Amino acid sequence: MAQGDKAKYTDKQKRKAEHIADSYEARGVPEKEAESRAWATVNKDDGGGKKPGGSGRGKDTGHPAAHKGGATGGKAAASRTPEQRSASARKAAATRKANAAASA
């Protein structure tokens, strides 16, 4: 199979890559770079193409990248005191207020 050939990918994987690429393009990433990042993400999530024809293909991977955020989120906040969290919230509110005033 030639490099760049997507024949081993399922329709779902192709749709997923297209959606990811669209998201990157909406954020200003060039089209070619967005497509490259999208396929890298699909490969990271699924371990490559799922259709039969190669060693280790077609196995469920559990989509580790898609679940990573929920597992790691909140640890920083949980390790801080209530006073530190409150100070951070006040600082964030002040920043939002300043940014709103500057853009108005």
C-alpha cells in the first residue's frame, strides 16, 4: 500500500478525520497541515486503518486520546487550597473585565 493511501481506513475513520480537519481549518490552520494533523489524531486514537489486511488490524483500542482529558482534569484545582482557588477566580474575573473593556 502506497504511503498516504487511505484504503485500509473505515468510512467512520474517514469521517472522523474530515471533521477534525474542518475544526483545525476553522481555527486558521492551513488545509494541508490540518489534514495531516487530523490523520495523525485518527491514527493515535485507533492505531491506524481498521480494515483487514495487516498485522494487528481490526482490534478495538479504547480510543485513549478521546478519554485522556477526563482522567487528568481537575487534579491541579484539587491540590490547591480554597484561598488559592478563590484568588485565581478573582484574577480571572478581573482579566475578563479588562479584556471586555478593551474590546468595547
